[in-house]
Amino acid sequence: MADRAETQEAIKVQGEVVRKLKAEKASKDQIDVEVAKLLELKLRLGGDDVKHQFVLKTPKGTRDYNPKQMAIREKVFNTIVSCFKRHGAETIDTPVFELKETLTGKYGEDSKLIYDLKDQGGELLSLRYDLTVPFARFLAMNKISNIKRYHIAKVYRRDNPAMTRGRYREFYQCDFDIAGHYDPMIPDAECLRIVSEILGELDLGDFHIKVNDRRILDGMFAVCGVPDDKFRTICSTVDKLDKMCWEDVKNEMVKEKGLSEEAADMIGQYVSMQGGMDLAVRLLEDPKMSQSKQACAGLSDMKQLFSYLELFQVTDKVVFDLSLARGLDYYTGVIYEAMLGPAGATPPPPPPPQAGAPKAEESLSVGSVAGGGRYDGLVGMFDPKGRAVPCVGVSIGVERIFSILEQKAEAEKVRTTEVQVLVASAQKNLLEERLRLVTELWNAGIKAESMFKKNPKLLSQLQHCEESGIPLVAILGEQELKNGMVKLRTVATREEVRDSCVCVCVCNSLIAIKSRQC
Amino acid sequence: MADRAETQEAIKVQGEVVRKLKAEKASKDQIDVEVAKLLELKLRLGGDDVKHQFVLKTPKGTRDYNPKQMAIREKVFNTIVSCFKRHGAETIDTPVFELKETLTGKYGEDSKLIYDLKDQGGELLSLRYDLTVPFARFLAMNKISNIKRYHIAKVYRRDNPAMTRGRYREFYQCDFDIAGHYDPMIPDAECLRIVSEILGELDLGDFHIKVNDRRILDGMFAVCGVPDDKFRTICSTVDKLDKMCWEDVKNEMVKEKGLSEEAADMIGQYVSMQGGMDLAVRLLEDPKMSQSKQACAGLSDMKQLFSYLELFQVTDKVVFDLSLARGLDYYTGVIYEAMLGPAGATPPPPPPPQAGAPKAEESLSVGSVAGGGRYDGLVGMFDPKGRAVPCVGVSIGVERIFSILEQKAEAEKVRTTEVQVLVASAQKNLLEERLRLVTELWNAGIKAESMFKKNPKLLSQLQHCEESGIPLVAILGEQELKNGMVKLRTVATREEVRDSCVCVCVCNSLIAIKSRQC
């Protein structure tokens, strides 16, 4: 206790700050921040005055998953993992934090959103911001030059959360990536096929996938007369086209970023173009575009990509869209983003901003549920000799998908356990018999439970079955015990059978229930 | 850039520090720490001089999982989750970090091992230290008074890692807990049954589970004349009995902790006792023990526990052992710990400490693979009105289990993908046909792949099947294509069949392979 009096003084001051904010009706966020500081000070003092003063909440931008949400999550993950496995992927895992320097210089402006750990002696650490950079670090560290892998794990961004729309500070990513030197566009096309399979199987309604290419964007900027050093900033303005109208985007380019009106108008013409292989062919013959070597390389590859997409039967889902410009620094070739709704539809208007919350900058546009692209340079940034391992991958935006499915399931009953049979008793003093029977069921691998009470009422046992959707109940009574029998009731139909072997009986009944459901 | 010159100066100084340590042949850990500081300084400057100077590693005490390790991990998790589900558990998830104050005051001396996040404005956060405290916070926050849940997730401890023995700073916990007001010892007994099922199914060889009770320990200390304020510290010395001989433990009690020799000797007599229900009965009649109300309550429950364990058929695995004293502050009743090896066996000697690493303090004793107990007061610490929710639970030490199974699998070939068929070609220029066929297989839900090359050699395609254990290969050739047929080869036997429908053909072959393996 270096200076108890000093801490007490600080508590007094901080208390004033909180009171003032409350009086001023400041935003909840602001107040929370100051209250947290106050509690931290009180904790330093210790003692009973802090007891029961806990703010009972999860950290800002995070949430717990309750059993129902977990049941939905499990179903979504199963669909996604099945698809990844169908395409021959292995899986890896990496630590939740990395050396700080591993993440440095990979995310451009977004780096300010990285969570750092406190320096408690030892290495400087940061929570992972995505799964792509750890993957590249893993490849370089283990000198792996080709792999098809998936990785499902949480990532962390100190962003402004918009939780109703599935935007959190802690959120899952489901990544599938293909690393290796291969013939152009074959792995890229498989990634798009995978997105299409997953979104189709998750039954989220109509969707479409926009594709573009970093080289086409850069070539376009060059031929439109954008100075080299403005490519990135103009690119990030173009990226806003899914949320802003062209006039506002143009305004930002010209007034804020100092681009000539002429150049902006030329960009405006290109970014309004959408199509398929035909558009790539047309642009290859465009007098301006064809002057850029970069653009031509991108356009030839786009043509090739569409020929493979045709074979993979997904051209109806994919649109070549020159306005697509994903933010991350590390993309070098094809980029794509999947959106719910039919192609060309206007995205739904964003909900009104929450009171007090500053307007969130979106990193994924409204309706976006997957995204990715080619990043051929990232692994080389980690390799001591700069050896490149070309990569292409896709990340499924599962949080948004969870949100949609949770909303759909709001009124539904979702089973959160898999119990097949409850061992119940109709009379008192049968605890031992129940425990003996439930043990027999567990021994046979049957999912079973019995209530943790000595003498539960039959009604409450039956209610438990109804509430948790348990299909069968084995009811013990003295008569049955005398005869060495057990009575098994199907909860839904109230049909009853008696048998001497409960395990056989349960298995038969489960089969019967299943066949009725089919 | 506040002060570039200052940073450059600091880099110079820090460079000297590193050079000096290297010259002195200081420990690797020490050097790593200083190198990390140096790199951090260089990062502040930015620029090209840091490029390719990455320390290519994961943070201290953490590791990546490669595909083979993941395949083992998946198998272990499947076994554990199946067991939890067989016992009717739901699952939840919580954020990886909690408000710092949520963790404060829950872990006693171990609190120093908690990872804090850097204060970047906003709330003060810490990485979760276990899954029990977040569970209690979840129950209080959602006013849940009964639930049977499992939670599998990573937890974080700034401990001295001993990675060869499966001790990491980031590690998985697999927790199963039962919350609610129930008749005594029924849920407690089910937890022990679960540990027994899981360790049996994981096929780790012989094992046994020690049980004791916080109340028996406290009662024992009281009747042996340990002053109230020394219970905790004497308890933590007793906890070392699995790694130290009695003489050393006694020495620590008497010389370091100032206990009377007489009291220590009395404790020595009790903590050498092991048994089953018989021991509980005997101690209930022990003239000294029976004077403590607490001890009697614990001993009666222990008797009851063993009667349920009998019904659950696990008494051969469980030993009532008065020397078991688990460290965590929050236990209030039964405690248990599972160890590999037969009951009463001396644990294997710990491996020699690694050069440079300080001697690790063990929080789990050698050979321990699961542990848990009853904690009836924890949820009440979070509830604004102090409402108690009694809980009992168990945590499976999967990292140690992974280590054991990884060592076992070292020489074995473990499949890391599930691909059923590779679509190959015997001649050149058949890429389109391959992609068309692999699409047909994906459409039918078959796990299939084709190489990402325009013209792969047949030999390299067959080698790929051998290496990754793909059982079938569909070989396209011009002759087959002309006839609208496909040739399917079973890789292991080289048997070949020709058919016009590849999907039917693959399914039949897979069934044939499976039946041969049975």
C-alpha cells in the first residue's frame, strides 16, 4: 500500500467525475468508462466497500452464448466444417495472442483497433486481429509451402460494436485458405465454390458474390490519372460505394482527397460496371484500360476465373463488379465479398445509430457475410529470406449469420441437450433403483439422466421431459421392480411398453420415433 | 513521432544491453525479453530496418497445433463432449476476457498469474484464468438457478510453462458443472462418474481419483490445533505431499510457517490415511475428529458419496485420501483430483528442469489429469443480493492428455483430411473434365479433390493419394471420356472398376472398403 490516502483522494475526485457525467446525462459508454476507473481505484484500496459492487456484465462489444445460441452455433459450424472437409481441408490452431511485432504493419490504418496486452514483464503481446496473419506466420515458421487448411477461432478488434447487426469486438472467423504455387485461378475458383456451397446450405435466402482484382483497381486508378501515392486513399473511398451514393463518394475524392474532377468522373464510369466474363473481355479491349499492364493481367485472370466458375456451376452467383475494393493492405490479386440478397439489389438502410455511440465505420458492408482474396506477399513478410508462398482464402462472417439465424429461431423451441431418456420413479424411496438404472443406460452409451432429488414428484419429472424435449421416460414402480421389469413411455404419444431389458427397449423406441419422424 | 532522436538513442542503449547479455551467455529467456524490447523500440521508428527481423515464434508458453495434433485433439474432444452429452449437459460460451474486477479476489495467491490487457481507454480487462469464475458470473448475471452445462475453451495463466509435460500459458479446459439446490452428493457423485467414463474411454491406462472435503480438512486442522488464521497456508503445504516427502512437508510447516511440532505430527497421522466408505465411518468415530462439527458434516457426506459411487459402479476408481488439498480458494465441500497410474503408486519423477528456466511451481501435480469440487459460495459473490447457487464441477486436464496421446502417435500415420476420392487424369489437357467431375462429386456430398495443376503427372496424383490416405482415385482418360465412363481405382488394392455414374461407383466402393476393414 504505497499511498492509501492518495488513492482515497483519487476516489473522491473520480466519484465527482461520475456524478457530474450522470447529472449531464452523458452517454452510457462515457459513464461506464468512468465508473470502471472508479471501481479500479476502490479495488486498489481493497476491503469490504467494494463487495457486491460488481458491474455484472461482459466487456463492451462481447457477449455470452447461452445454450440455445450454442445449439444454433453448433449447427452452423457443422455445416461449414463439413464443407471445408468435403474440399479436402486440414485444420490448425494458433494462440489467441501473437508477439506484437507479428501483427505490426499488416493492417494499415486498422492497426489502431488491435488489442494489446499489458506489459507484465516478458514479451509484448497483442490479441489476434484476424486468422490470416497468424496463418502466414505459421507457414513461414514451419516452412510449409503448400496446404489447404481451415481455422475456426475468435479474433479481436477494438471497433465500435453494433451488436444487433452481429458486429462484436470478439467474434468468430471461419477461414479457409489454399497456399501453394499452382496454376492460376484454380484455387481462387474453388474458394468461390466453397462460399457458394456454404451460403446455399445455411439456407439464408438469396445471395451473390462480388469479385474484383487488386490489379484491375490499381490499373483503373492509373489510367484515370490518380497519382500513385493516392491509390490507397482513393481505393478506400471507392470501398464506401455500398453505403454511400456516387455523388458523396465523388465529393470525398475531389474535395477531401484533392483528386481532379475529371479523374473522379472517369472512375465513376468504371465503378458502375458489373458483369461476368463478358465484362472482362470488353474491358480488355477498352482503349484506356488496355494501356495498363496490371489491369490486363487482372482482366485475363478474371476471364480464366469465370471459365472455372462455369465448370464449378456457380456463375449464377458471381458478379464481376469494379466497385468492389476491400480494405486490407495485404491483398494482391482477386478479391471477393458475398452479400445476402439478389445481385444488384440496394442494401437495406442501416439502423439508426445508437444514442451516444459514435457512428461506426463499417469494415464489412451491410449484408456482407463472407469475404476474401489472394495475398501472395504476406508469407514472404515473415520469411527470413523473403520466400513467397502464394495464398488465396475466404473468411465466412459467421457472427452475422448467427444473428440472422438467432432472430429466425426466436419463436422456435430449440433443443439444447440430447438426452434420450429420463429415468423417473412413480413412488417414493426409489433413488437407488433410479441411479442403478441410469448407470445401466450410460454403460450402454445411451444419453440418460435422472433428477437429483431423493423423491421427485412424477409430474415434475414428466414436465422436465416436456420442457427439454426428452422423448422417452423410464418409469420405475414397485410392481415393475418386483417383476424385474421397467415401463418405458414415449412422452409425445404416451404409449407405454414394459420390458426386462431397458437398453434394448430404449433403442427400439428411439428407432420407432425416428421412423415416425421421417 | 514525439521524439525520434530519443528513440534512436534508446535503441543504441538497448542494443548494448542485448550484446552484453549474449556475451555473458545469459539465459535464452532473459535475452528474448531484451530483444523484444529492442524490436519494440525499432518498431516505434518504423521504416525498412525492421523488415525481416521478426522473431518467428509463438509467445512464450503457447504453441500452434498442426493438422496432426488437431486430428488428435478433435478425437479427444469428441470423446469428452459425447460423455458430457450422455449426461444431459448443455453448453455455453463466454468471452476470452472479463472485466478485471470479475476475476479479482477469486484465486488467492494465484491472482498474480492473471494476464491483464493494456489500458487503451475504456474498461480494464483480464484474460480468463479458468472457466469456473466466468460460469458463476454468467449464472448470477442471468439469474439462472439450475443448469448442467459444459464449456470447452482456452484459459490463460502467466505461469512457468513446462510444455513437454503439457503445461502451457494458454491451455484448454473442459469443464462440466452442475448448479442448483439438490439433495446432497448426487450431483457430486455424477461428476466422479463422468471423470471415470472419460478417462476410461480415452484409453490412457490405469487411473484413480482421490477425493476429500474442504470441511474435513478444516475440521482436521482445527482438532490438530492449527490456529484459524493458518488454515490456508498449512493447507497449501499439505497440497505439496504429492511432490514432497512427509519430512519436507513437516519441515515447511514447523520451520517456515511456525506450526507446533505436535500439531504437525498429528496432521501427519491423518494425511497418511486412505480408504473408502470404511475410512469415513472410522473417522466419524475418531475421538478427535468427531469433536469437529465441520469434519463430521464432511464425513457423513463422504459416506453418502461412496454409497452413490457404488450404484454408479466406480468405487474401484475412487480413493478417499486425507492428503488431497486443492489450492483454489472457492471450494467449500467435496474436492477431487484424478491421476494416471494405479492408486497408491509413486508418481514418476519430474524431468530435469530446462536450462535457464526457473524451477516451475506445479499447480497440477504430476500425473494429474482432472480435478474439481464443490463451490457453493462463488455465485453469491456475484449476485447483488448475495443469493447462493450451489455448484459442483470437474475440469478435464486435456493438455496433459493431448501430450500423452501425441507422444503415442508420434510414429503413427494419422489422417488429417477426410477426402474420399481424388479426381485424376492419365493424359494431358483434361483439367476441364476433372473440374466438371469433381463438381459432380461435391454436388453429391462426396469429399473430393483434384490437383490445382493443368497437367499433373499421374504418378504425383497417385503419390498424393498414398500420402494423405485417400482411399479412391477416379482416373480420367480419353478412352473413358469417349465412352462416357469413368475408371475408379481403390488405392490400396489397385482394383479398378468402370462405370458411367461416378457417384454411385464411389459410394459402393467406400462401402466395400469399410466392410473389408470391419
